[in-house]
Amino acid sequence: MKIAKLVLILAYLSTSLVKADSTWVQPDSENLLVMQLSSGRVVLQLAPEFAPAHVRNIRQLVAQGYFDGSSILRSQDNYVVQWGDPESEPGKQKSLGKAAATLKVEFFRDLEDINFVEITSTDAYAEKVGFVDGFPAASDGKRVWLAHCYGMLGVSRDVEDDSGNGSGLYVVTGHAPRHLDRNVTLVGRVLEGMSLLSSLPRGTGDLGFYESSSEYVPINSIKLGSDYFASSPAGIGLKMMNTNSAEFMQHVATRTSRTEGWFLEPTGKIELCNVGVPQK
């Protein structure tokens, strides 16, 4: 049997395990952040299911205007873009207001408590991979955690496992650094504006940090989606394919075995971060 046909059959069988729902879903504005740069806006979707404490803290920081007038400090080639407070000395750092100063890392959900849609993939970092409500995820058969794919949003931290709080954030703008899975708290993903982050000038300092404040990229503001889109005549205007739908499983099957005329040798395999979730 040809690989392409086998993959399609497997995808069809998998749909019997997927909750029937509409093909396209709109994100809840309560779980959105809107970053405004001089070059345009970046829309971020938060993942409170996986990191409730961090998401609460980030919302608190945003509501206080913590990030307004801040800057992107790091753009490391083929890796991440990062923003936060450039000051490292206590007393000089920007006030966190009512937000917590330290938070224990948050990685896992029990598999039985979450809607994990598995895909067929041989993964180097986990026994199983798939998606949870649009977010790429991995599992050991008992627990589920988010995966460091392109566009994912994470919380920077120091050596201690409670040294992150959401005041320092990064977005994956290069290869998928899956070795960071279960080492850094992931709190969301970019839905719009990735090109504005991935095209930033690369920092020439260690780890891609900008070496002088003149190189920093200003962040005009970061607003809660519930506030930003409430006053937007166009509304959210974003829809993603529902990863719980049969249509998404068909998408996975199509991406797994590329049958377009250009492909000489379809692989019949797919890596989690190469699936991508369609948007419109």
C-alpha cells in the first residue's frame, strides 16, 4: 500500500477519537495580549490551562502597564527574541506592583484531565506528540506539556526553578529548541505578527543580546486583548483551525505525505513543529 494512502487511512481512523466540533475557532479575547511596535502589532494567545499562575501574573503586569515603553533586548539568530527589564540590580529594576516576584515553574497537566489530540510522529523528545486546543504539546503517556515550536511564548528565568515571573518573556523565532521543553515555562504562542519579531536585527552580544540601549527595539505598549479588541471596530478578526476537528487531522495527513507534483519522494512522516495550525 502506498504511504500516502496509509497515512490518510490512519488519519481517518484517528478522527473517531477526536471530538466533533466546528472547523474554525476564534480565540477568547481574555486570553490574548496585543503588543504594539512601531512596525505593527503582535497578537499573543495565552495558555492558562498549562501555566495558570504565570498567566495570572502576566495579566497583572500588563494591566499595570508594566511593559508599556519597555524594549526588546535580545534577538538571537535562529533562536529567540526576548524582552523585559534591562536592569539586573535590585533597586534599579522596574516595580512589579501587585505581581508576584517569583513563581515556581509550571509544565505539566495530567493526560486524563486534558484534551490531548495525538498525531503519528516519531519524536526525539517525547513518547507522544500532538495538540491541545491549538498548542503543540508532548506527553509521556501520563503527563502533557507544551512544546517549544516556532512562535511559542516562554518565561525567562535564572538557575533557580522559581526565578521566573513573566516580567521577562521570549518568543521562539528560529529552529524548535525542544531541549528547553520541561525546563522553561511556556505560556502561549504568537497568532499574528511573527514576521515583525523574526526579522529584527540580530544582537551582537552574548546570546544575541543587544550591546547598547540604542539598539533596543521599543515596545509602545502591551494591552490585554479584552481591552484592545473591545474598542476595535473589526473585532478580533482571527480564526484558527480547531485541532479537535476531523479537518485538522486531514491537514496533518496532507502535511505528512506531500503529494504535490514538486515532491519527488514524500517522506510519509511529520515532526510536531512542522505541522502548523492553519489560520484565516
